[in-house]
Amino acid sequence: IDNTEQRLITLKVTSHQQFLIIRLDNYDTSSLDLSTGQLPETSKTNKDYHGFGLKSMEYVANKYGGSLTLSKEDNWVQLKIILPLQA
């Protein structure tokens, strides 16, 4: 990415009411298609060794009663994980 202001990855961890919210923003100029509502497949050629990260995070979020969402707007990809906090 030529523009240094776009070479950013931001991570924000907050709590709201009874939830932990983890948000990651990353600038991306690829043609990432999120319109299917499914997690995207890896772009790597060797799919036997790549493409497990998002699936693993989604599995863990669901296991603990949370959720993972992925969205893209104006070339910014946003990953958000919401987990319930235990009382």
C-alpha cells in the first residue's frame, strides 16, 4: 500500500454492558467478497495449510456464546468478536 496513512491495523478491546468487544480494522485493496454472508476462503494456493484462522476464531466465539462478524466498507475490513462476560 503506497499511502502510509492506509498502512494501518487497529485493534480495540472494550466492554459494553455484559459483553467484551474485540474490533480489528485493516485496510485492504483486494476484491474481498463478503456478500455471501460466509467467511471468505483463503487466497493462498495451498489450501491444505491455510485458511483456518477466521474459522477457528468463529468456532471459539460461538463456543463461548459469542459471535464473529466480518465487514468491508471503503477498503476497510472490520472484524468484530463479541463475547459475553461471565458474572
